[in-house]
Amino acid sequence: MSNVIRPTFGARPKPDDAPPAVASVTELRALRHFGQAAGYEVTLVFDEDTRQGPVFKVVVGLEGGGDVETVAILPDTPEGEADANVVGMAILRTMEVMEAASRGPKIA
């Protein structure tokens, strides 16, 4: 999974450092639910059990579903948490824009 935002400043993760593509939201401790749009939910979770130690993760999954995919991993610092909140809100807003565009007028 190479499209995850990571605190590595552009360095590619080693294959054994890659998180699982899909996890269950019940396996992680949810800190904040940003909202839902376009059929998806965006949530901030705290994961203590990673190779890098405790991290904040922004995850996205289908509304009402238990499986989520990690879209951003940030360090367990006050700055990391603040950045995770910004990322989560940006992802939710992007999905809201996509949802609104899909409901817009259709051009023949």
C-alpha cells in the first residue's frame, strides 16, 4: 500500500513496514469520528501496536462497515495529532465535494 501519508518525508517504506491494507475499526481505538460523505466514514484512531510504536491513523471505510483502510499515519506527538486532525478534515471535505458534484446537474 504505497498511497498512505506517512511521517517519513517522502521515503518509501520498507515492504515489512507496510501496514495491512484493511483492518477492522473495532481492532483500533477510535478517538474522533470526522463524519461521513459519499458513502464513506472518516475516523481518527490511535494504534499502539505498530513497528514504529504508538501512532495516530486516519482511516476510511464504508458507512456502517467494520473494515477500514489507513490513509495517513502520523507520530504520537501533539503535532502528529494536530496534523492527523487536519488530514481527516481535509479527506472528509474532499468526499463532501465529490458527493455534491455527483448530485449536480447532468450535462448531455
